[in-house]
Amino acid sequence: MKQMMKYLCGLLILGLASCGVDVGYKSTYLLKCWEQAESGAELVRLEELRLFGYRADTTDWRILSYEDALEGRFVAANGSGEELTPSLVGQPFEVEGYGVAQGLEAQGYGKLMVLAVDTKNRLYGYTQYAMPENLPKLYASLVFQPWKKSSAFKNGTWWMFNEFYRPDITARVRPTVEREEGAEAVALKGVSLFVYEVEDTALWLPTDYDQATMGNLTNRESGEEISPLKSFSGDSAGVISISLPEGDYLMMAIDYSSRSYALRPFAASEASTEIALCFSPWREESPYSFEEWTIYSDKQLEEENPSEDEQ
């Protein structure tokens, strides 16, 4: 009897073991990506994406360039020169409520390093996952933000990189006024500055002073009208500080006290720039020049009231 009981208990143990849970890492990693063009802007689904997976740890590997990111190529962080290529490449998967997402069949991956490359905005990011057991699908989300003013930053658990980012160029415009011929130029407060991004700066002018005060310019050939890219005002001393991405621009400054406006091209380069501007309302000619500025005057002659003797 005891022998029979031992036999039955053995069968029971074997039966329970056969019904046990099959533990393993058999997940499909699915990444939903969006882009956000400006701070606070609506998120738009990103289709231009490359996705790579690795059986590695982010602390041991680095990416040297965007070109390497496009190929999924890492190099060892210890400087040995060792390279790491992807063991998984993203494949399209239909995700309900999102559309086609990129996915990685991470079968047997207890730890997964993921690299995502935004080929539209030339950005990339990578992160690390401890893969869960017995989860058929692991969903993740990532927002690419080309507006971020940094070449490297953290976005949740992701390290994000934009090697094409260039800090804005700063410049200071110092308006002055020469009230009379030969008089000392003094600081001029209350000047407005408008900045435009146009191809041929010589073709753009306001039609008159009133259009200038609205910040609008008109193309002298096509008649097209544009608004400023940015506008700036001065500080308590009248100095106007501007910050612009590297590039070529057109500036227009408005002196409301003398009903004058001044235009000049401006090349934002790597160095900070000090720009002088002097209005000379005593001048009869219009336009006149000051350094690289062309200055226009719109003096309005007041009508004289006839005296009692003339009536």
C-alpha cells in the first residue's frame, strides 16, 4: 500500500510540473514615434524612422556621428575601437489606434538596447530596457523634438542627440540719434527692430512709413508682402539684444520720434556682434547712409495756420 501511495504521489508531482508556466523572454518590442516641430506644438506621427536592437548595455557603447546612427553602428565607450552592429532591425507592425509602428522581435532578450533614428529631422536617441517575462508585446513611445536647443539631452529614459544643432547667434544693436548737424550722437530709446529671412535683401522695402511701422515689407518686383520673422525692442538704455540661428537676414529699425526707418543686411556668424545705428533727422535727403544702414525719412510738414493779419 505504501509503495502504491509513493507511486501515485510521484505521478501527481510530474503532472503538476508539466502544467507549470513556461517562463521566458518572448516579447515583440513596438515603438510608437511622434515629432513635435515647436515647443507646445501638436504631436505628429513620425514615419521616417529607423529602429535597431542590441544585446548590449548603453553604459558600454557610444555613437560617434549621425552617419553611424543611420547604419546602427556603436563604438566601445572605453576607447578600444571595438564596434557594435545591430542584432535586430525594425520591421513594420500594425498597431491599433496608431498605424504602422516599427518593431523588434526580441526573442530571448533579457536586456535590450534600442536605437531610434529620425531621418526627417536628423536626430537619434537610444535607451535600455529590462525585458519583461512572458509579455507578448511591449509598447513604448518616443517624441522627437527638433526645437530643443541642445546637441544632447535626456527625454525620459532616452538619451537624445542632435549633432546639427548650432546655438543662436547673439547681437546688440545700439541706436543713437544726432539731433543737429555736428551734434553729439546720444542713445535713442524706443526703437523697434524687425528681422526678415529673404533671399535678395535689395528687393524688399516698405512702401511707406506706415507699412514700416507694421513691420511689413513689399517685394519691389513681384509685389509680394511679408511679415517679420522676429521682432525685438530695446532695454532701458535703448540697446536691442537679438538672438538668431546662424544665417543671412534683413533688419529694419524704426525710429518713431523722427518718423524714420533703416534697413541693412545682417549675416549671423559664430561671433557676437555689436551693431551701431545713428539716425540724423536734420538731414534733408532721403535715403541717406550710416555704415551698412540705408535710412529713410518720412517727415510730415505741419501746415501753418494763417495769422489774423493774413485773414
